[in-house]
Amino acid sequence: MKALIPNFVLNIWDWFPPLTQYLIETTFWIAVVMITVILSVAFTTYFERKVIGYMQGRVGPNRVGPWGLLQPFADVIKLLIKEVVVPEKSNRFLFVVAPLLTLIPALATWAVVPLSDTFVIADINAGLLYVLALTSVGVYGVILAGWATNSKYAFLGAMRSAAQIVAYEIAMGFALVGVLMAGGSLNLGDITEAQAGGFSSWFLLPLMPLFFVYFISGVAETNRAPFDVAEGESEIVAGFHVEYSGVAFALFFLGEYANIILISALTSIFFLGGYNSFFEGWTFLAEDSFLREPSLLWLIIKICFFIYVFFWIRATFPRYRYDQIMRLGWKVFIPVTIVWIVVEGVMAWMQVGPWSNLSG
């Protein structure tokens, strides 16, 4: 990359002290990743309407721009110019802060996500704890949104959503304990490297129950159908964000779609080898073939697949009753994860699966 930069720019760069260079470089890559995620969120809304439209025999967006590709930008402009109405007896400060609390954690989590074998913004050893901490913060935005509006309908939706998120957050946490046992590290890069060697080395096979628990819990965490009881329009008038409009309303959905992309990325990293290639273990390919090399391309393909599954689920399943959702979270997923953690302990003792290369 330095070969593309003029020499006089490099000379000026060398004048800066190391700390300043680090801050400028890190800020640059943060901006690149954030802009990419936000643009991905915009086109994910387009992708969703096209996918669900195809599944339901409809056309989807096709008016704004060629094939409707500019529809996400039209939606943004429409929401930006709409008036933001703040209820008279609401808590104005918390009313404004709540949407940000749902969006910022979804963006900040990308700091520790290894996008390739050579690039991650913050390669911290406690990356898994960082992910758990930030993904748990989003519930506060939902609760504050329901409480700050001073509306009984919004507050009821917030309480339902908070109870659902807490239930599935515990199941996701236990599933990640299994990933930690298999990877032997809290660092997301180390967890990805532990799955190097091809499909047979991915955690998908030995941790199959935890994979399903984690991904389905991720669907519930993002309040997506069929777990979208917090927004059950026929029951509680659109849930916790019923009083929001304009850009404040858009921030909730920006956070929702950002979380969809994030859950898809984390599922790929924890169970499908992240940036590792599908063909890494295929010996009949040339050893230096790009198909066997780890790359951001493989991570993007895996993320797109899981995003597609999110939309497929929405187009297929009807909304669950609230008691069914809570029963699944507390009485099915949590016991399954605990049992499989015990099974993992037995697998580690017998040195099979991810533990087969341990010395006696």
C-alpha cells in the first residue's frame, strides 16, 4: 500500500511521533470499517425486500434507480427530512440517547472482529469478553426507549423485549463458553486460527448444537421474526419505538440490521472458520492457489449466507407466542448448552475433535 503513496507524504508521515501515527492510522481504519458497515446495512434492507419478494412471488423495490438499487438512499432521505416528534411528558435526554445505545454497541463490536489473517482493528486477548459485554448493552437502549417515552404501550413492549433478550443472552453466553473451550483462547483471531486446516477443522461439527443455539438466539436477540413480539403490531402498537419518528426511528432499524450483519459475522468466526477458506484442506488444488488461502472474501461469503438465512426465516415462519419464545430460551436452549459443555469436557478428556492434537 505504501507504494501507492507519494514520497513527500511518507516523509511528512515520518515527522509524526509513533503515538500520533498509531492514532491516525487506527482512526482511519475505524472510519473505513464503519462506513463499510453502514453502507452494508443500507443495502441489506434492499437485499431483504428483494429476497422476501422473490420468496412470496412479489417484485420488490424496482423504481428508484436501476433495479431499485437506490431505494435504500431514498429511504434515508425520507427519514432524515421527517420531523422528530418528542412526546411532551417524556424524558427528553433518555429519549434521544436510547436509539444510540442500540446502534453504537453494534458498530463498536467490529473493533475486535478479525476480517482477515492480517487485519483487525484491535487484536485484544479478551475479545470474546468484549463481544459479550457490548452485545449485552443493546438491551438498555430498548428498555430506555420504552420507559423514556412515558407510554404504557411502549413500556410494555420494552419489558417483553428485555425479558426475551436476557433469556437468549444467557444461552448465547453458554454457547460461547463451548467456543472458548474448543478454541482455547478469548482472542477472536486465535479462535479463527484454531479452525485452520479445512472444513473438518471448523467448530461447526463438534459444536453443532451450540451452533444452532447461538444462531437462533442471535435471531431472537435482534428481535427478528419469528421472535419479534416486542414489535407485535397487532398486540402492542409496534412496541418500544411506537413514539419515535424520523431519524430517531431510523436509528433503531439501523441498529437492528447492523446487529444482523454482526451476528452473521460472529457465527462465521466462531463456528465456520471466519476468513479461512472452504478449500483449505483440498490437496488436489495447487498449494499456492488463492482458493486455499485465507481471505476476507471467504468471510464475506459466509456473512452473506447467514444474512440470507435471517431473511429466509422471516419469510417462512409465523410469529411465535410469547410463552413459546420464553420456553424455548429458558427450558430448551440453556439446558442444551449446559449438557453440550459437559460433552465437550468428555471430548477434551478423550482428545477428539478440536482437542485431538493435544499431547498426552
